[in-house]
Amino acid sequence: MSDFANLPVRDDLRGRSPYGAPQLDVPVRLNTNENPHGPSPALVARIATDVAAAATALNRYPDRDAIGLRSDLADYLSSTTGVPLDYHQVWVANGSNEVLQQILQTFGGPGRRALGFGPSYSMQELISRGTGTEFVERPRRADFTIDLPDALRDMGAMEPDVVFICSPNNPTGTAVDTRVIVDIYDAVVSTGRGIVVVDEAYAEFSNRPSAIELLADRPRLLVTRTMSKAFAFAGARVGYVAADAAVVDALQLVRLPYHLSAITQAAARAALAHVDELLGSVDAVKEQRDRLALEIVALGAAVIDSDANFILFGGFPPPYGSDQERVWKALLEHGVLVRDVGLPGWLRVTAGTEDEVTAFLAALATVLGAATEESG
């Protein structure tokens, strides 16, 4: 990374690092929560055909409002949640991160405050700071659940403009009960200001009800999702939000002109035409997630119950203890890359293919076994 010390960078950005997981060439990469099952040849052919058709008109700007794609996403959400939605209630952008950025540009900004419950998705804070929004993080309980009484007190005392709830939460995998979401929403609305954003990037891996079921009569509730995880579409960068139509209209005040390319829209619509195939891998991923949880515990470590496609694990024996970086490096020496999220004593591993999970478990058994021998 270049040295920008002599550039007139904003003071609040100095000393900070950009978001990003290590991109290392190792045999087993389980650090970015990707779906390990790629698209079928039939879907690849469909995407190629539809993108080629879109390419014939690349001299023209794309559909600025992405109405076709938003309609397809609304149909998908309606069919999977039972909540009737149309395109007026869905907005789409380049990954859910751009959606979060547009939300903060619209409802945050200088003089406004965002509240999150940590540890959680680090981009909540990064995008808040990037948009000039004050970010305040309140700690979760020891089991990584939200302390509802404390949260409700915070709503009244802080009067936040934006409240983030990540469910299932990244990096812990813990889901938030919809009753908790309702109580927090009611507390936020009672202050006369503020919106609540529920980040459901991993919703398809959970069997719990979606916050989308709460949208009716809650005009300040926003539910963000992505096609990067369960849809195995991370390379396309497509994220979206379901909300009241007035919220969707407001978000368009800050969108960039023609922000979503014709190529992206064509590829995403082709993928949504094969939704059953794409989501067919979800059960296989959940099976490996549950396998990870059981076998990590059998190896003597601890895990946090997960509704996502990853496991947070820790409780390492001496001499590791809370030194998760040492465990991370030891696993890397065995060709396995997991994610150090900066949480003392914990690491996160993505549920990969059966072979990838087997390789990870073998490496972890070797690492923890060596630690036991050393301490003994």
C-alpha cells in the first residue's frame, strides 16, 4: 500500500486500513464466506447468452432504475418469505455494501449517529465513517446475543439515526429473534427519528423467520440481502434491500447515474431464472457447517451456534489460549486459510466443500494436538 502521509487525506481516515481479507494462494481457502459450489454449465451458458445479448447495446446506458431485476428480486422474496412485494419495495446496487453506503448517505451523514452491536460486520463502522456518520458500537453479551434491555436504554439515550442489526450476525453466526427486532424498532421509532437496518446477508442458511415478514406497517425498517452467499454469485456483486416504497424512493436521491451496469443486470436476472438450482447447494453447505461445529468441539475447542455458512471457533488450549493469530498462522502453515476477525481467542471458518472441511479439520487436529503435547 502506498504512503499517503503527505496527501491532504481527511483526519478521521488517517491511521486506518481498508477492508479486506488476505488473498493468499493456498490449497484451502475458507476465509471469505463464499459458497464453494459454482454455477452449473447450464447456468453458465444462460448467463453467457444473456450477457451477450446485453452487449449488443453497450453503446447505450443501462436501465437506470433496474426495474426488471428489482421485479425478479421482489418475486424471489415474495415466494420464499410469503410476503407480497413488488419492485417499488426493492432497491438493488453493486453488492450489499453499496446498499449500506446509500442508506448512510440518505439517513446518516455529518451530525447524525449510527449504532451497531459488536462484534459485527466491520463495514457498518467503515461506511459510517466514510459518510461522515458518527458510529457507536454497543457490546453484545458473552454469548454474542444482543442485550435487549441495554439496547432499549441506548435507543432512548442516544436517539440514533441508523441502527444496524446483523442477523445472522457476522462474524459470530448468531441470529436475532424477530421479537427483539420489533422491540428495537419500536424504541427507535418512539424517539421520533431513526431507521433500523437488518442485514440478512446469510438469511438463506437460517431456518428462522426473516425480518422481511415484519415490513408491513413498519416504514422505517430496511432489510438488506445479497446474492454473494447462498446464490454463489459473489463475483457479480449484487446486493439489494427490501423496504417501504418511500424508503426506496429516498435511496435513489444518492445513487450514482446508471450505477448498475447492463452486464450486471443481465447476469443477475439469468441467475434468478435458475434460483432453484443456485439454492440447491444451501443444504450441502449447512451440512458441512453442522459437521464443522460437531467435529471442532470433538477436537477440544469451542464453537458458537451458527445460522450462517460459517463457524466462529475458539477456546484454544495452552499455549494458544486467546492468541488466535498464532492458531491462524499455524493453520496457514498447513495450507488452510481461515479468517482472523480481530476477536481475541476466536477465528472464523467458512463451510466449504466436504474435502475442504476435511482438510481444515485435519489441520486443526494437528495444530491443537501439537499444542497439547507442548503444554504437556
